[in-house]
Amino acid sequence: MSEQNTATLEENFEKIEELIAALERSDISIEDAFQKYSEGVNLLRVCDESIDKVEKKVLKLMEDGSTEEFADLEKDKHLSE
């Protein structure tokens, strides 16, 4: 498993910030810039997937103490409109 897949979301965001800082340097070669840009895009995809997984697991605590999946609540909301 690659490092970006085992890193936390926060660690991946820190790495993206490091890549941005490196890209902002005036002495970076085109080859290095392209490599860092590609790495950043891949990290952003990993972060997006992680956020999507978390969103799907979001639970809402109901008044009676029961819980429902977030997606189910959104579906119910649209049906009641």
C-alpha cells in the first residue's frame, strides 16, 4: 500500500502544502514541477475519496436516540419535499 493511502487526511493536506511551497519556488525545474504537481493531484484525489467515505458514514442522532445513515436522511428529505 502506498504512503498516501496509509496517511491520515491531515498528513496528506500537510504534504499538499509542502508541494505547493515547492512549486512556488522560482528555482524549481519544469520536470520537478510536473512531478510535484502530479503528486499533488493524486493526493487531492485520495483526500476527496477519504472525505466521501466520511460523509457516507455520518450519522444523525434522532430525538428518540436512533440513528440513520446520512444518505438515508437526504433521501427522506427529498421525498418529503
